[in-house]
Amino acid sequence: MNNIIVLPLIIPIIVGVILVFLRPYVKTQRVISLVTMISLAGISLYILNKVQAEGIIRLDFGGWVPPFGILFVADSFAMLFVLTASIVTAICLIYAFSSIGESHEKMFFYPFVLFLVAGVNGSFLTGDLFNLFVCFEVMLLASYVLITLGGKKAQLRESIKYVIINVLSSWFFLVALAYLYGTIGTLNMAHVSERVAEAGQGPLLTTISILFLIVFSLKAGLLLFFWLPGSYSVPPTAVAALFGALLTKVGIYALFRTFTLIFYHEPSITHTLIGIMAGVTLVVGCIGAIAYKDVRLIASYNVVIAVGFILVGLAVATQTSLEGSIYYVIHDMIAKAMLFLIVGTMIVLTGKTKIDEISGLIRNYPLFGWMVFVVTCSLAGIPPLSGFVGKVLVGQGAIESGSYVLLALAFLSSIVVLYSLLRIFLNSIFGETIISTEDEVPLKKGMIIPIVLLGVGTASLGLGAEFISEYVSDAAYVLSKPSVYIEAVLGGNK
């Protein structure tokens, strides 16, 4: 029955391959891709509840027991990410139906979205570092196609930078894996954790851990995020929303898994570095969010700020702060997708990208205008929306550990997020409308419905935080107690 945990990887790959052969049939591709993502959400929810009832689930491929062979591991931490990614992708697909354009849909848009999801889900579920690399590459190859979809000059320019950075980070990843395997003799995450604990995290292993930190920071946009604002601002809106919601979260997941399960023995070095990088990321992200008037760049720098905030929880590394970061990641996947869809819709409705060129949209599109207000409050952490719980718990964890500088930077960033998004709301949504009745572009239902769904999602996550608290607490507990994960994976197979 444990075979079910491979479905979030296998189903998108199989369906994606089938859709390649259905290229001319756009409506068929739409239905199949949406049904696939809704089914994945249902499967993920089932697995999450099964984990909650029975404990961590392990699947050994080919009958090879750990630490030999390939395995998938489903715990609450991984499954919360997989479930949220499936829901957000389904909603972004609904938006794409009305916005991406039939010409782009015939350029294998839906197959590559599914391949992207397969890579993302595989990264969350794998219990082996080499297969984490493989799943990263599946995700990145799909993202290379999606970022260039349409072939505009700006897309090609930013995609070159994006590809170069990710090829470089993948090379560093392989180097880090080689050194780790040469030192420890295994790449099974649980087995690596056990071997590191037995050998002690000496200077060599600490150096290897810093190499992993660099690799995953490049993927997550932690400090080394110079590629991110441009890359996330040029693809079609639905693709940008997927990128903003999912891609950095894979790097964040890898950082949390690696530095809570494997390299946690020298926190004065590794976690201090993570804290410094998170603090600098918060500061520079805040500067970017304030400095630019382009709504796409404001949204992209808000992604950077969120990465810094989430990694504050890992730097502090108390169970409370880990809970806060997990809450905040789930919130951010929903809210960032909503923000990017809103930004893209603003551009579609006005043909403008700068906040001082747009005004009074709420008078023409009142529901849309209030959705901008909802996402502003959510990302700023104003109760009862979803950002509030995560911010409070991260702050509580920082107080418990005495990390007052990170606490100050984290909550100053919330003020900057509020300010940067209020600039959009007050300048572009409020005020006198610049769109006459004759020039008013109809707002398609296929565009506003996904935004409303995400708005309902962020409100529900905030108001119903207690309903997922059990899952989040379990995820944080496993992260803070590596022995639980090791026992579930290795058990009596050593």
C-alpha cells in the first residue's frame, strides 16, 4: 500500500507524456491537466492523513532496503508541501486557460507544467541526496522551457542568466555529493545523518555542509538571488505564478531537510551563516521592493523577502520557529501565486507595468480591487489572514533563542512588505480611474475566479489554522528530532 507515495511523481510524468501526443487538442489538454492536478491534491491529502495516523511512510524501489537502492519517504513536512503545490498548480492552470493563449498551449505548455510538478514533488519525497539532484534537474529542465515560452527578447535574455546560474549550481551540487559520498560512503539521507553523527561533524564535513548551503541557497534565492527578479518577471503570468509559488520552495525544503537532519551538529557555524544570509536577504529584498515601480519587480522582490523570513526560522532552529516557517511556506505558496496572478492581470487590463501609470482599477473592477487588498494584508501578516500565524511563531522562536537582530529584521520586513504592496493598492487600485467606459477591457471569469480562490485559500488558512496545526506540529517535531526520521527509514535494516 506504500506504493501510493510514488504517485505524485509518476502520474504527472505519465500524463505529461500522453499530452505531448495530444498537442493539437487544446481543450482536451486543459481538462486532462486540471483533472490530474485535482487528483494529485486528493492523493496527497490521503497520504498526509495516512502519515498522521500511521507515522512516516517509506517506499523501497525494487525491494532494496535502505541504505541500498532508491527510496521515497513521506512525512508530514514533505506531504504538506506536495499538497499545497498540487492545489496551487491546479488554480494556476485555471488562470492559464483564459490567459496563456492557444498558440502557447500548443507549444507543450501543459506537458511541461506537469513535468515541473513531477520534479517538484519528487524533490519533496525522495529520501536520497542523489535522487534529489535528479528531481531538481527534471524541475529545472521543465522551467527552462516555460520561462522562454513565447520567445520574447526579454524572456530569452533572462533565461540565459537563469540557465547559467542553475547549471553552475547543479555542478556545485554534484561536487558536494561527490565529496560527501567520498567522506561518508552513502547518500541515503537517514544513513548520512547517522554516519555524520557517528563520525562527528569535523572541519571537512562542515566545509561540505557549507557547499550544500551555497547550492541550495542558489536554488532558494537566499542571498544569491540576483537571478530571481528578472527571471520571475518575464514569463507569462500563469508561469510566473507557478515559479513564485513553487521553485524557491524546493530550495527552501532542501535547506530545511539538510540542516535539520544531517548538518545540525555545528549550529554555531552553519546556522549562524544561514542567519546572516537570511538577514542580508531580508534587507536587500526590502530595498528592491521599495526601489522599483514596476509591479512585476515589486512582486519578485517580495519573493526574496519571504525566502529570508522563512530561513530565519531555520537559523533559529527551535521547534516553535520551525512550525512558524512551515506555516509561512504554506501561506506563501498560496499568497505569492495570488500576487503574481494579480500583477499579471493588472498588466492585461491596462497594458502598463508601473504603478504611477495605473490608477483607479477598483472603480472598473471592484472585486479585483479588493482581492489586491486581501493579498496585501495576507503577505504583511495582518490577522486573521494566513501570514499572521507563521510570523508570530517565527517571532516567538526568535525570542526563545535570543535572536533579537533576526527578530527585528523579520518584523521590519513585514512593514516593508505592507508598504510596498500598499503602494500598488493606493496608487494603482484607488484614485481616479484612467480607463474610460469605451476602453474598459472585460475581466475574464477565468482570470478573476483563480484569484478569488486563492484569496479564499489565504483567508481559510488563517481562520482555520487550528485544523492544520496537528500536521504542522508533527512536521516540526520530525525536523527537530532527526532520530524519528532515521528510525522510520532505517529501522532494523542497518
